[in-house]
Amino acid sequence: MPDAVALVPAGGLGVRFGADRPKQFLYLAGCPIIIHTLRRLAACPDISHIVVALPPAVQSVFDALVEKFPVEKTITVVAGGAERQASVRLALAAVPESASFVVVHDAVRPFATTELIAATIAAARAERAAVVGHPTTDTIKLVREGLAYETLPRSALYAVQTPQAFETALLRQAHARAVADQVTATDDAMLVERLGVPVRIVPGPRWNLKITHPDDLPLADFLWQHLGGKPI
């Protein structure tokens, strides 16, 4: 039986992207980016249903898109927060107690495969928390006011993506602690790490692209065409 629920924080309005709509609603290969993402999650047999956190102002737009582009899993929509972390916390509140695991995945990361999602859930079953990532190939420097003052050891650095999977109770605890401590994190794994729980890295492809900037969209289109319209 499926024992995981997918959480998709899609609370951003995409103001910095410069488009006329939130970036998750932009089209890639004839379909909204968020629909591609939801269909990837829906195809994973470990996932029972999906919770999407959206700005209230665009929920009717999302409903119309799902009607036009069906997703083969039940979707629950909740109002998102001002920041990603708040959107995940609000989505987490809609997860039933019967769900043993949750999978957090970016709304604008449409290239994750069903196999990658399942592998991340399997790693979380074994070790409580897991994230997709890969070793960085770039040299990473700490910079202050435009000046580099330290180079970090590349051998120990990983670029982390989503999906990220966790025991449901563990992620609830991590978010509750973050609220109590007034801590803001860039991903959910960071909140779990604060509890002293190690997070397993699941090897993932570098082209598991998050569409963040305007020039990411033509790159995503190139990847889609290169793959013949199939997910990576």
C-alpha cells in the first residue's frame, strides 16, 4: 500500500522571473510546468496523494489547469505561505496521520523520474531522511561584499535537489522546532539536520533542473526535446 504523501510548495508568484504569471504555470512542451511535476509524482506507486500549497489568488487558475491536464492521483490544495518553508509547513498540516512518509518536491522541477522519487522514499524508509544530490564540480568560495575570502573543500560538497523524503513525524518535529527557534532554512533537510538526524544523499542527475531564472526555460525546452518528450 502507498505510505507516502507528496508535498509540492508552489506558493511563489514568480515576480522575479518577470513573466505574466507564476513560473509554475508557464508552459513546457505544451503543458504547464507544474502539471509535468505532478504527473511525475503521481506515477510513483509509493505515493498515495499529493498536497499542493498555492497562493490563494491563483487557486482557481490551478483548478482549471488540472481539469484540462488531468493528474492520476488525488490532489489537495492548501493556501501557501509567504516563504517556501511556510508553504511546506502548511502542506504538512494537511497530511493524514496514516502517512508514514512525506516527499517534498519543487513545483518547477519537472524532470525527476519515478525511479528517482521511489529511490528517495526507499532511502528514507531505511534511514528516516533522504535527499537527491550530486557532488559539485565547481570550486565553491565564501564571498562577502563581492570578495572571496575562503575556498571550501570541494570533495565534501554536494549540490542538493528535490525530491526529499522524510518520516512524517520527523519532518513535523523539524518544522515545529524551526518555528520555536525562529529559524529559516533553504530546504527541509536543513531543518532535519538541526535535530541531529543525518540525511542520506541519493545520487541524482545534474539535469534534474529547477526552473528558477528566465534562461532556465529554453534550457528545459532543449532537455525535453533531447529526451524525446520523456522524463529523465
